[in-house]
Amino acid sequence: MMSRLALGMVAAVGLYIGTFGLPMSGPCVGVAGAAPSPTCSSDLRECLRLSAKTGIYGARYVTAEDVAKCVEAFNACIHGGASTGGNTAPPPTTSPGGGRKGLPQHFAIDDTSGIVGDCRLNGDAMSCTQSWGSPPDWVQTWSGTVTGTLSGLTMTGNQKVHVLGDAGQGCTLEENYSGSVTYVFSLDGTVKITAGPVHRESTFSCAEPTSGTSEGGESQGTWSPIN
Amino acid sequence: MRTKSSQILIGLMLAVAVLGLSGCPKKQAVDKPPVGEMGNTLNDGRFGTTATLNCGQGKGLNIGGSRNTYTVKGKCGSVVVGGDENKISFDGIETDLTVAGLNNTITYREGNPNVQDLGTGNTITHG
């Protein structure tokens, strides 16, 4: 019983690693999905809406830095050749955003934990193949996939992760994670990632299997087009 | 035969392996202020605030918040209003006034800026 409890505790801690590489710090504020925005001005409003935060006394605000970034993207949009009314084709741009509407058909997502996603858009269907360049030493293989639907600048979908690892003493560990994930993309090349709840199934070669569910967490990453 | 102590050791090894990673750095980051000047442009992301701003001589001004009542002194260069339901009174705007938000009421006394109303429900008055 004690050994099972110990391994169960470890597996729960191991969620830190395996759960999409996101820190399991509890629920953070997520952002609801955005409606499609066909004009530079609606893109600006959307950028500001997505950037809004809530202060410690409940007051809503956007940081000055985020205001500047949103307006910079807006100015690039309206000065890039599109009409001010926005009912024309999006102008070409060299920004990380890849275009007035933001997302190209093939792009990379890099979160701060070192997990990189190779993502493709087919209509509003988005799919990513994930890899982790520098996992902890005990991780032998790590692979992840994300599939979801893009609405405006928000993708809502599911993520699956498979981990094989060395549990020491000649034992191996295999874990499968699954759960919901939301990507909220910004025109400045950043992306807010919210994952959870996350379900884990763990199989040990030297002990009985365990499973669990955790809340997930939030992190910030960057995205860039792949040519 | 695996002993309880060895299984606990396995657990501790895994715990040590994972605990070396950081926590939730983004959540622990210090929030940046809603008002700041960058590159000779004032950026204001407040909501529901009554205040006096000052463009001095030609500073730009970006309003990213909503439901504010602002009196803006001096002569602003380029102004972008991206928020909604703001009531803003300017001494003067020299270059551009671009309103992308909704239901803003804006007046400016001096200047002949290039005015673009890209939102809806906005009222822009010169004089």
C-alpha cells in the first residue's frame, strides 16, 4: 500500500512533466473564443479584448505595453494597403503574424517549456505535431498531438501526449495524457496556451497502473510562419 | 523481489527529476502598468477612469481601454482610440485621429488631423 501510494504521488507530480509540459499550477484565467474579425479595426478591438487583465482589486485593464503592440499591429494593417473600411483583401505583411488575419496555413508554436508544435490549418481545422527537444533525463520518448477548430484567433481542441520513461531500478514508465487545450493567438506573434483538465493513465513495469485528473494550467508562447 | 523501500526510492527519483523544473513563471510575473510612454507615444489601457492626460508638444496617444472620461491637454500628434464608450476632449490633434472602437464621443478644439472613423456609433466633433 505504501509503495502504491508513493508511486501514485510520484505519478501525480510527474504530471508536471508529462502534461503537455505545462506547469500544474492550478487554474488560471482563460479567454473565451473570439468571433471572426474581417477588418483592421475589429482586429484591434479583438487584440485589446484578448489582452485585458483583471487587477488585484477586480479592475480591468490592458497594460500599456499590450496597447502599444495592438496599435502597432493595427497601424501595420491599415497602412499595408487595405482600405480603412476593411472590406478588401488583407495586405501583405512581414510581421510574425503572417497576415492581417494572423495565421498562415503552416506555422510553429514554441511554448516556454521547450515544446514545439508543427501546426497546419485546413480551413478551420487545425492540427499540430509536438516534440520536446530537451525533456528530463528520465524521459525516453515524448510525443504530442493537438487537434482543434480555429475560430477567429482562438483554437479550441484536444491534446494527447505519450511518454515513455525510465522509472529506475530497471523499471519503465508509460504515460498517456489527454485533455482540452485552447490557443489564443495574438497578431504580435504571441499565443496564450490554456490546458486542462488533463487525464493521465500511467503504466509501470514494476508496479500497478495508476490514473488521475488534474486541472491543467496556462502558459505563454510564440508562433511563427513556416515557409 | 521488489521491496517497499526500493519502490519508494523509484518514486523519489522521479520526484527529484521533475521538481527541478520551474513553476508557473507567467502567473508569478509582476503585472505591468496600464499607462506608459513608449517611443514618444502615451499608451493608456485603463477602464472606467476619469483623468487628465497631456500630449505636450506632439506626443502620440493610444487609448486601449473603455468607458473612460479623459481631458487631453497639449497638442497630440497621432491618436488611436481602440476602446469603446470613451468620452475624450482634446485641446488639439495635429496629425491623425483614428477611432477604431465603438460608441466613443470625441471632441478636439484645434488642429486639422486626418480623421478616420473605423468603428461604429462614434461621434467626432471639431470645435
